[in-house]
Amino acid sequence: MSIPDPRTVARLSVVGPGRVGRAAALAFTAAGYAVSGPSGRGEPVAEADAVLLCVPDREIGAVAAALRGRGALLGHTSGATPLAGSGVDFGLHPLRSFAGAEGADAFAGVGCAVAGVSPQALRTAEELARAVGGTPFEVADDQRAGYHAAASIASNFLVTLEAAAERVAAASGLPADFRAHLAPLVRGTVENWAAHGPRAALTGPIARGDEETVHRQREAVAARAPELLALFDELSDRTRALVRSEETPA
Ligand SMILES: NC(=O)c1ccc[n+]([C@@H]2O[C@H](COP(=O)([O-])OP(=O)(O)OC[C@H]3O[C@@H](n4cnc5c(N)ncnc54)[C@H](OP(=O)(O)O)[C@@H]3O)[C@@H](O)[C@H]2O)c1
């Protein structure tokens, strides 16, 4: 059995009493850290070994500048903000969405993008991620924009697609609560994709090569939700390419 490294952080200050900051304070307290905060605008930030900034991305630079030189390692929780130029020493981005009511287990089983300006700072980010049950993976500054784009495609654009599906259903006269019938379909598909990859998870007329059915679907979209036709065509093409591809993404 491996013996975990001793912690390098005992006292942690959390700044920003928003969705992430509140959950982080609960999670790190439950993990045994001496947590101060989350402190809001104009409130003092307690002396600590590390300070975790859970403030909006646009505020990170100013908050980091105000806390610099106090001896604590500074970290942010932003997915989009590179370390270079941000004024912080490490990044710890939980790859999940926080709505505001999360509890102490908010980071359990969650992938956490970590980065550090030094090996010590990176080690601190990894230590903090693991302490709250997260799984750290390193994302360097030059990978960050692509990493964040992938996360947005996977999560944000999925919601956009479901909104488009609801729009076509409503325009076709299906009941207002049709979302309840789409949801199990979406959940099952996401589970199949997660377990088996995109090629194996793909079903439906394009996967079967049934272009007649695809044509009828396209006519329905053109007639009932024409503003979605370009999206339908682009996604149909991407789906045909997926069917043709020999390999699934690694
Ligand atoms: N929400 C998510 O799903 C999610 C997921 C992963 C990572 N993140 C990242 O986590 C960070 C925080 O996001 P969030 O969603 O928790 O934002 P949020 O809910 O808007 O909370 C931000 C908090 O920071 C406070 N704040 C702003 N400026 C401050 C300052 N100068 N000093 C102290 N507190 C200040 C805000 O207070 P006011 O109300 O007074 O402005 C607010 O309480 C961001 O970098 C975000 O990209 C968010």
C-alpha cells in the first residue's frame, strides 16, 4: 500500500463566496484543512499556506495582485485563464458545473485540470485536487484554450443541441413536456458514448446509411424550424464523417 505524501498545505483561504467558492470551502473543510472564507469583496483574506481564488475570471488579476507577496501560494479555479500573466502560481479547474447548492462532496470523482508555475506549485494543485476526491490531470498553458473548447463543446453545446431538439419537437406539434421523453434518450446515449466511444454509441438513420429517412427529417426541419437547417446539415455531415472514420478519437 502506498503512503500518501505529507500535505504541503494546512491553512487554506478561499476568496469569492460564489458557486465554486462556497462548495470549495465546504469540501476543503471536510477534507481536514483549516479553511478561512470564502471571503467577499473588501473582506480580509486570512494568512494561509495557499489561497484559492474563486472569483470571476476578469477579477483574477486584480485579486492576485492585492494578495501577492504575503507568502502564500495563489491559485485560481478558472478553466479559461492561462497561468502566464494571471498573477497566480497554480490552477485548479474542476471539470464540472456548479449551480450554487453543491455540498462538501462537490469535487468527488471530478476531473481537475491542474497547472503550476513551478513543480512545487503544481504539486500543491495536485494535492488539493486529490484531497477533495478529485482526479488531477495537467493542462499546460498552450493546451488550455483547446481544453476549454473541448469542455464547452461537450457540455455547453450539448445543451444547445437539446434546445434545438425541443424547438423542432414543439414546431411539429409535440406536447410541451416532450423534454421528459427526450431526456432518457439523451442520458442513455451519453452513457453509451462514455462507456464505448462515439462510433459504438452512434445509432439512427445516418449510422444505418438510410439517406431517405435523413432526407425526410431534413424536409421537416426546413418546413418547421428553418433557422436550424444549417445546423442540421452541418451535424449530418459530421455524423457521416464519423460513420466513415476508421478510428474513434483516442
Ligand atoms: N460555476 C461553474 O460551473 C464553474 C466551474 C468550474 C470553474 N469555475 C470558475 O470558478 C471561478 C468562480 O466562478 P463562479 O461560478 O463561482 O462565480 P460566481 O458564482 O459569480 O461567484 C464569484 C464570486 O466572487 C466574488 N467576487 C468578485 N470579485 C471579488 C473580489 N475582488 N474579491 C472577493 N470576491 C469577489 C463575487 O461577489 P460579487 O457578487 O460581489 O461580485 C461572487 O461571490 C471562475 O474562475 C470560474 O471560471 C466555475
